[in-house]
Amino acid sequence: MKNDLMIFERKEQAVVSSRVIADVFEKRHQEVLYAIEGRECTCNGKGCSKCNYRGYQQLGLLQEVSNKSHLSKMFVKSFYTDSMNRQQREYLIDRDGFSLLGMGFTGQKALEWKLKYIDAFNKMESFIKERQSTEWLMTRKQGKLIRRSETDTIANLIDYAKSQGSRNADKFYITYSRLVNLLVGIEAGQRETVPFKTISTIGFLEDMILHTIDEEMQKGTHYKEIYKICKANGEQIMRFAYLPQLVA
């Protein structure tokens, strides 16, 4: 989804390019870059042909005293190819970054544009949340269907392991559930609150475990080796999953 104000979605977050901001607020893109990066100018914020932007030092000061890692989430450096086929930098700016940057834009026209952008951010964020909610519920429903099949498969594995001399096979439900939680980095009971990408990965891992157990039992693989194979396959999957960090 993209709207008339060129706000778009990046990694499930509403953002706008610094180039678009420069165009809308009638600034040179270099001026907006000065604002974001907090570059100093010899005019000391009075405005000159070099910076031509009185608000940039305000943001530069904030960069000196604020948590820079937090600022880096507001302003994500990116690159684009200009008309001369050169790589140039720009920033992808989220709502908080836009609010911070907008402090330097004054006047009635600037105020009108800021209000339009606040409304556009609200609409984009509502769209993202609504889509995430729908996807989460669909994925969770699919995951529960996979889990039912996995439960049946593990029931077969329990009988299979007992025939090979296992005395703890009845704990396999917990064992394999803990394996999936361990792989995605969550505790027991957290599955109902994890992000969409995590719950989707959980479903993928459980599906892998289901098929791996079935295939290895058909081969006559020892039950202990089956667990090791499932764990190794899961670790390979997680190397490329790039799940979002959970907030404690």
C-alpha cells in the first residue's frame, strides 16, 4: 500500500523518504540531510546559502544528547540511483522521525502538510495492523491444524520409541514442543503473543518436524537420532529466519 503522500511500508512499518519530504516542504534534499545528520555550518543556525535551513541544528543537538540507536530506527539510511547513475544517500523516516524533523518546518503551509502527513501515517499504520491481525489469525489457525497432525505423528513416534526400548517416550510431546520454542527463542506460553513472522516460522518448523519424524521412522532410524535430525534441520532453518527480537 502506498498513498498520495508517498508513505509506504518497510519491514511492517510506515515510512517516507527524505527526498519526498524535501520536495513537499520545498527544501533542497541536502538541507534535509543536514537536518537529519546534524551537520554543523559556520552560520550557526542563522541560515545561509550552504545550509539554508534554520532548523537543522535543533535536530543535530538532539543527536548529541539522545540515544543514537533509537534515532537510527527513526532515520534508516538508504541509497538511490540519481539521473546520472550515481549512488546517493537518502533516509527512510518513520512517524517519530518525521515529527522530530518537522520541528524545523514552520509557517502555515508547512503546518498543513504536517497535519496531512500525520493523518497519512495513521492510515498506513492502521492498514498494517489490520493486515497483520488477519495474517496472524490465519497463520495461527493453519499452525493449529499442523499441530494436530504433529500430535498424531508424535503419538506414533511414542509407540515407535517404546519398541526400541525408550522409557521416557511419553514425554515426547513436551520434548518436541520445547525444541520449537528453543529454536525461535520463546518461553512456554508465549505463542499467543508473538509477532506474525514468529508464529509463521513456528508453523514451518512444526511442519518440518512432522515430515522428518514420518520419513525417519519409515527408514527405521533410532528415535534418539530422529530428535537430533529434527534439531539440526531446525537450526538450519533458523539461520535464515531473521525473526524480530521480542521485547521483555
